[in-house]
Amino acid sequence: MSKQRVIVTGGSGLAGKWILKHFVEHNYEVINLDIKAPDEQICRTIITDLTDLGQVHNALSQYAGGHRQEVAGIVHFAAIPQAYTHTNEVCYRNNVMSAYNIMEAAANYNIGKVVVASSESSYGICFASEFFEPKYLPMDEEHPQLPEDSYGLSKIVNEVTAEAFNRRTGMQVVSFRLGNILVPERYADVKARFDQPEDRLRILWSYIDARDVASACRLAIETDGLGAVALNLAADDISSDQPTQQLVNRYLPGVTDIRAPLEGRVTLLSSEKAKQLLGWQAKYNIMEQ
């Protein structure tokens, strides 16, 4: 029996390496599309400018369409990963066009499932010129998305693009609104700054282990009937050693709409919907790393 095939974009990046490894470990044939080669050779990489639709089609042509083996899905993580590292229009154009091109090519090659990296930044708090408090806590997917930066805006546009492709083709697109992604070697640095909780206020102390991101991506490919859906993805705890309620009292005193008990070090970015729809569960927490 042949392996299922999955295309990953951005597999040379921070989280991408762990996504490649996870799919390979779960017996998938994996092809990585990225603008650069990875540091570690995990699977085949095709150097591809994803903002060029012709290159995307050309890269996929070897693996999809005609009588070739069916592609189970595409996991699209290639992007400029945060605001203000590039000029605004470069960030916006890169992130929007690469996501559009992946979905357009997937539609043209009858690839029925795509996973897209969205972000908690789409809620607008992270990169706002003036900090503002959430409307309520914990934040779920119904919370208003209020970005003023091109990065957060690009993520909202990509989620709307996913809805359009779902309407046009029935394509399933899962957009993960990711908390701050941590890889194993980053935990020590974050824990060393536990005495400065204000550093991570704008992300509400959320985080998600790259290995938990990878498992969620696989489940999103293996689960049927999701349509176009945006899902928060965060660890169950926070990236602070202080109790969540204590942090809220100190740094978010204006938030009076508390919709779930803030017991212990519970997260303020709810992933309950991902748990319900995917059967996903975060396995890694910062205190054990």
C-alpha cells in the first residue's frame, strides 16, 4: 500500500521542520515547498517562490493531477512570520498572494484539503500601536479581529479567501490562529524571563509547542467535513509561572466579561473548538520542558 502524500510549504522554517518530521513519522510521503533549503534534510524540498502562481503549479505538477497519486492535502505555513520585519506592503503581498496561490493551485489540481497558518495576531492586540484589552476572556474564535498592521490583516484576508474557495469548490480549509510558537530550544529563554510577565502581555501569555502544531495539522488533513473554519491553537497553560487570574487582575483590570474559570495557569486563548472538531490535545507544556 502506497503512502499518503502531503505537501508542506515553509517546511524549512521554525515550525515547519517539526511539521515535516511529524508527517514523515506518521508514514506520509512529504514534499516541502520553500524559498530556501532546510538545515536538516527530512524530505524532498523544491525551491519555490510561492508568490508566483506559475511556480506553485509547476512544483505541484509532479505530484498532483492526471493519473498521479492523490495528494491528501497541503499544509501552508510559508509566510513572513510577524509584523514589522519587512515593509508593510511586502508583508501583506507575500502572505496574501502565497496563500491565494496555494489555494488556487489546490483547486486546479483537485486537492480537497488545505491547512493555513493564521495567527492570534489577527485579533489585533499583539501589534497595536496602543495596547487595548480583549473584549472578554478566554478569547475564542468569535472574538472581534481588530488588527491595524499588515501582518494581522493578511491573516484575516487569508481566512476570507479560504471561505471563498470553500464556496467555489467545496475545498476544506482549516486556518489555525496560532499562539506564539515555541520550539524546544526556545523554552529556556522564555522561562528565564518569567520575572517580566509584561513582556508577553500582548500575546496574553499564550504559546503553542511546534510539535503540537504539527499534530493539529495532521488531524486537520485526516478529518473530513470541516468546511472553511478558523481554529485557535494554544497550549492549555500560559508562558508564565504566575496564576492566570493574578495576571489578569494586574494587567487586564478592565476585562469584566470572564466566560470560564481562570484556575491555576489556564490559557487565555481557548482551543476548545479545535479539541472538539479535531480530537486534538496539546501534549507539551512549558513547565515540563
